[in-house]
Amino acid sequence: MERGVRGGMWIALYVALGLLPLTVAGIARAAAPPLGFGAELAVALGFVGYALLLLEVATVTRLRRLSDRFATDALHRFHRLMGIVALGFVVAHALLAGWPMASVALLNPFRGPPALQSGAAAFWATLLLVATALLRRRLRLSYEAWRHLHALLALLLPGALLIHLFTARGEPLPRALATVVIGFAAGSLALLLHYRIARPLALARRPWTLVENRDEGGDTRTLVLRPAGHAGFRFAPGQFAWLATGRHPLTSEQHPITIASSAERRDDGPLELSIKALGDWSRSVVPQLRPGARCFVDGPYGALTIDRFAAAAFVLIAGGIGVTPMRSTLLTMRDRGDRRPVVLFHAARNRQRMVFAEELVGLRRALDLRIVEVFEEPVASSAPLDGPPVEQGYVTAPLLRRHLPADLRHHAFLVCGPGPMQDAVAQALAELGVAPEQVHTERFDLP
């Protein structure tokens, strides 16, 4: 209940900030003669679009309070959704303000008065931000190229919007309104500069040294890192960190990697990050890293952790490399002496692709742990007598029902794996009557 209330407070704050420029503009214009319904509506849409566009920065710049309250994947999905909504406001504003799409000249950022040039620049920047985020793979944009383009457009957008706001009226903005819109732009730019420059520079002063690059099988490697000249950081089981493996975090590509090690370790102890070969970086760069290499780690982040839930028992459902946060969770419970019951559904394409299987089975001696292995492909041989039960196919409601107790009201469900699997598991849990607030997920299919 407390988490729901706090989440509601964050949403209320977001709505209030989204409407703040419009509210101040309405108060400032109360005594002014009306412009007509279409013009007034265009102005209103423009102010809301302005606020939404600049608030977008807060959802993806790794603000700790937001990351700790909401799952990172949820923040990214919200960021995408609100980007589309903001684009809708911008397009509606342009149409109502007298910029019919047929009049291409009015959408030319290099011709016309400053109000039209800046408005056109803001329009195209917003359109490119949204389109490239949604269609990056179809456009065959590399992640790094898209990342730099996104950052450049995000830096240019506040300036274009400010120029448009200050020149569109033909007269100075009221002081209160000018203060608010400048505050929004300054806050957006400050967050971007902190995220793109200040934070990487801080990471550069806290490097980590690779001490082992371990092949786990199943196209997965575990990097074992130690802090070099600093105390590292504490994390909760199931959280993740952003890893940069280049010469400097200011220029290196960063990747979200789940922490695989126990949270019950010294701050300056080794940190294990498990990485599956899914892309160019993980396939070509990660296997070539040698002990002694310098890395940079920004963390911890994420909300997929048992430390957030006062549950009597846990059900962990992992697909593929999604088992990594479950490994961290189980190792931490072992080290804490936590004897709450746990059922782990460990899913993989086949036994050769299953990561950490033997280690997790061994943890049954120290935990109240039951494991169910689920293989998508037919199983060649039966499980050993002392091994976990084996299922074939997918994690479905009937499969879950065979291995879970009838009363699930006091269980917390942690789910991590490929997107389609998580969608299917969410549906299966709903069929079992599991309440949505009992189900916790985190995805790493970030743009």
C-alpha cells in the first residue's frame, strides 16, 4: 500500500509539472483579450507539449529516486509513451497555429522569422527523436550512432523551444511565465549535462579492474571486477549496473548488466556481471577482455529485488540470461541465512543453453528452495533422481499450477527474461489469480 501511495505521489507530481507552464500562462493571460478558440487551444497545447518534452529527460538520466521507485524498463517504456504523446501535442499545436502540413515552407527551420524557424526546428527535432527511438532497428541505426543523435537533438530542443516561446507572441512574456519556462529549459539542460558529462567524469575517477573473464557456457561470460583505489558500492540482490569497457566512460558505450554476485559482500569485494552474447559488443568485445583491463561501473539501479517486498515466500521465474538476478537473490539469501520458501522456474531453450544450473541446484542444501527446469526443446534424457523436475515447453498457467501451492496470496513473483516470455508469464499468473501488485518484472530490451 505504501509503495502504491508513493508511486501515486510521483505520478501526481509529474502531472502537476506537466501542467505548470499552462497554468501560469493561464493566470498571466487572465486579463488579456481572448485570441479566439483555435488560437487559445493552440497556445494551451504548445505549453503542455513544451513541459512534456523537457520532462522526458528526467525519466532516462538515471535519477536515483526514480530508479529506486520504478523499474528501469518501466521508466523507459513511460519515456517512449510520453514522447509519442508530446509529439502529438506538438503536431496539434502546429496545425492549430496555422502551420498546415501542406505549407512546407512554414516547416523550414532555415527561412522565415525567428518564431517560425525555431518552431520548425523544435518540430523536426521532436519528430526525429521519436521516430529514431521507435524505428532504430528498422532504420539500421547502430546503438552508438542513435545514442549520439538522440543526445544532440535533446540538447538542441530546449533552445529551439525557448526561442519559439519568447518570439511567437511578438511581446515579452510575463515575468512569472518567463521564469517557469526558463526554469524548465535550465533543468532539462542541467540533467542532460550531468548525465552525459558530469557522471562519466565521476566514473572515470572510480575505475574497476577485471580480475577474471569466466566462460559460463550457453554463450554467457561472467566478468569479475574489483574496485581500483575506491570502496566500490553496495547493492541489493537483483539490481543491475551500467558497464563501460572502453578507455573512458565519457566516450564509451554503456550497457545495462545485472549483478550476478551476492549482495552480502564487502563494499570493496569482487563484483560479478554476467553477460550473454546477444549483440556486437557482447559477442566481440566481451570475450576479448583480459584480466587487468580497466572498466567503469555505474550502479546500482533497478527495482527487481526481494529487499523491496515483505513476502512470506518467493516465486522466481527466469528465462535465459534472466536467471542472473535470481542467482544474486539466492546467493544473498544463502549468505543471510534467509529460510523463506523459494520456487525457481529456470527456463532455457535446451540444457546446453542453461546457465548456472549446477550451482543453483547445489543451493538447495542451504535454502528452502525448489527448482523446476523448463526446456523449450525436447529433453534428450531424464533428470537424475536427485535433480529438479523437468518440464518441456513454456512457462504456462497449467505448468505453474502443477508446482505451486493453491494459496499464493503471500507470495511475491519476480520475473526476468525475454519480452515475449514475460508477457506470457504475466498472462499465466493472471489466470492463476495472482494480483498484479504481487508480480515484479524488469526488462533489458532498452533502445
